[in-house]
Amino acid sequence: MKRFLGFLYWLLPAYLLFQSVYQIGVLQGLENTYANGESYISDVVDFRLKNMQAQSNGVIELRFETQEGEIIQQRMTLPVQIAAITRQYGKIPVRYLADSRQPIVMIPTYDFHHNMVRINVAILISSFLATMGFGFFVVRWVRRNEPEPTFVMQET
């Protein structure tokens, strides 16, 4: 049973590591799109605030035409803080880079979004390191007082 609990414990740092890598990718995508993307003015096609149990978030749908004539229409889920910033706009200036991990960046929310993702990365990495450190004690607990396997020889 202790071994099973020890195995289950290691799922938490594995999840935190996965989320850290994902958020670092989002951060790099934000920075890349903002620095290297093309600027457009996007129409806000739809905007809604959703309240689900203890969470609130916003949904915004943006639509704009690239210089090549391609129409980009993207629905994005936003934290309520970013949704509050975008609520007042009928048109939003955006940066667009098709091959980025974060292809659309809304310019009015960039600083807030960038800082929020940086804080997420910091929290996830510190949580990962803390659970890894705590894991040392979990491994010691699992190995302590573990019965030695006994082998019984049978004569045939």
C-alpha cells in the first residue's frame, strides 16, 4: 500500500512539471507574437462573461483579415481580469503570427497577460521544486519499515 501511495505522490510533481513546460511555451508564444507579429484591427464578433460555480471567465470572438486576404476568426477564453479590460472595445488592436504557439495577442491586454503568465510560471516552478523536495521524505517513508521479501524454498 505504501508503494502505491508513493507512486501516486509522484503524479503531482509530474503534473506540475507538465504545466510548467506548457506555461513557459505560452509565455514564449506571447513574447514571439508581440515582437514579430503583424498588427491588425480586429472586430469583436462576440463577447460573454460566464459564471460557473466559483469561477468567472470571459469568452471573446475576434475576426480580422490578414494582408494576404485570409479571414481569421478565433474564439478565446479569457480570465475575468482580461475580459474586464476587453469588455469596452468593439474593435481591438491585435498582433498576429500564424506559426506562434500563441498566434493572437490583444495589445490592450498584453502587459497584464504577460505578467499573469510569468507569475503562473513562477508559482508552478516553485511548487514543482517544493513537491520534489517533499518527495524525498515520501520516498524515505515508503522505504522505512518496509518488510523484506521472503522467499520460501519448496522441495519437489
